[in-house]
Amino acid sequence: MKINILTGPFCCIPPYSIGAVEKLWYLLGECWKSEGHEVCFISRKPEQTPKDCNIYIKGYDRTGSWLKDLVLDLVYSYRALSKAPESDAIVLNSIWSPVLYRLFKRKFSYSLYNVARFPKNQMSLYDNMNCLACVSTAVYNALVEQSPRMKNKACVIPNPIDTEIFRSQYVHEFSSEPMIVYTGRVHREKGLELLVKAVACLNEKYHVKLRIIGASEIEKGGSGKDYVEELNKLACNFNIEWIAPIYNPKELATTIMEGNIFCYPSLAEKGETFGVSPLEGMGLGLVPIVSDLDCFKDFVNKQNGFVFERKSDSAIKQITDYVVQLIESRMLYEQKSVKAIETAKQFSVQNVAEMYMNKFKEQ
């Protein structure tokens, strides 16, 4: 089968960029190639054009203006679709490509749009797509609520994780000085102040470490130096271990695996659509503690982790109590760690690639 994968105007595919969407589609494309399918990426052109069979289009840096970025996406999407070769299936990831698709429909037998963000009442414009693949049940529910007539085109296909890297072959050991790990943007919407306050409470009786991996700079999606200083002040009886973003997957996995618990206390109701980071932690055997956002319900449950009520006055106490349960019961920790690993395996690149392939075969 011939498959085209069209990514957006602001990032290149690996190894030339670290964009999350580009990364996951690159993994899926490589999986299909290994199965004998012909895959062509239509991507933003890196500084030096690679000598391969992919098609590279002039891309852009984000301007800081959503309107200007939208115009650049329009220009890029038109160029990308016009240069895309004929194929049995095409996967679209830019904003305007599903709208412009009708101009180039004759070149492709099947079209799929990857709904990786919460829709903003624009899904009715994508009615010429064969499939709208939502990355989580939460995104699917939002799409159907906003555009009921698109329900027959919508489905849920989760994001994959690289289970060749983010996996544990053994029961994760619980340290005498347990470490809680967070990876992601250091932004207020991530609820990190709840986590820091919880660890401060824990350190009144136990010795608990906290490792935060991610970018805090505003230009990289963080909340800046002031927020970091605020979190350091909240850590009144311990020192937060700050680690800059790690872009090498193997290095990231090694760094995460030194921890015992993975906490992702996000408060962003419309900012979280799936939650790859906690799932990667689960694959490494860390027990997850997440907020009660709908996007986490697809993979975190009572058997493999804990969920706290983010809007509750007792949110910090809930996080604290969950950690104490794991500290005081190694059996409970091992049970949840094993279940976390088993759950993460279901989201392997191979499994998710098969879900998409089944959709392509509906043509």
C-alpha cells in the first residue's frame, strides 16, 4: 500500500526536529515500511535537504501570532498537497489540509485527519475526510458534541509510545528514598505547585525526592524563571532536581527509570489531549499519579495507578496519601508497577499502526 503522511509547517520529521506529532508519525511510518508498505513523508524542509524519497516543503517558524501562523499553514498546506504523489491513503496533520483536500482528492483513495487537539467547532469543514482519528476518548467526545453529524467519520486511535525504549523487563524496585518524576513543560497549567506542595508535606516524615524534566523558558512553552523560583520556594524542606529537556528517547528513558513514581498533575482541561509522558513512565514501570482529566482515563485506572481530583480542596492531600500508600506497601507498588507495564504495551507502535492500517483498508 502507498501511504502519504503530511506533517505541519513548523517542524521537520526526525531526526531533524523533535516535534511530538512528527515524532509519532515518523515511528508509524517506519513501522509500515518494515511491513513492506511504501511510505512518503511530506514535511517541512530542514536546513539541508536529505537525499531520500520524501518530499520537503518550505516551512516556517512560528510568528507568535495565531492569525499569521494560520496564514502560513494555509500556504504550506496548499504546496504540500499539490506536491504529494498519488497514494492509496494520505494522513493529514496541518490545519488547512483537510479543507484544501477537496482540490486534490482525485490523487488519493483514502484520507485521514489526525485530530490531536481539542476541536474548536471546525470539524464540519472537514466533512470531505474519510476518517477523523481522535487521539483520545476525550477528544472524540468533544468532536461529537460540537459536530454530531461527523460522528460516523470519527473514531479513537491513541498515540503510540516506543515500547522498544520505554519498557521495563522486570518489576521496578522501590527505593528507600523514593523519587517522583515529572516530564513535560514547566508551565502553570501543569499543576506543578500541587506536586511540589505534596512532596514538601511528605518530607515532614519521609525522604522523598522530586525530579522535574522539562523546559521552563517562555519561548519553549514554559512559564519562565518566576515560576521556577516560585516552585523552589514552595519546596521549603527539600531541593527540586531540575533537568533540562532531554530529546534523546533512550537518554530520557534512562533518566525517568531512576525514579519510582511518575506524577503528572495537569490542570489543563483543553490543553491535554492524550498524555504520552505518563504512559512512557508506565512503560518503564513507574506507578502513575495523574489528575482526573478525561484524557488520562484511556490508560490510568485503579489497577495500575492513582487519579486525584484536581479541583478538590484536598488535591494535595490526595497526592500525598497515594505516595504514602506506595511507600508503606511494597506489594501494592509492585502490583501497580506490573499492571502499568502491561497497560503501556497495548500502546506500542505496532498495535497503533495496525489500527490505522485497518482504517486505510476500509476504502
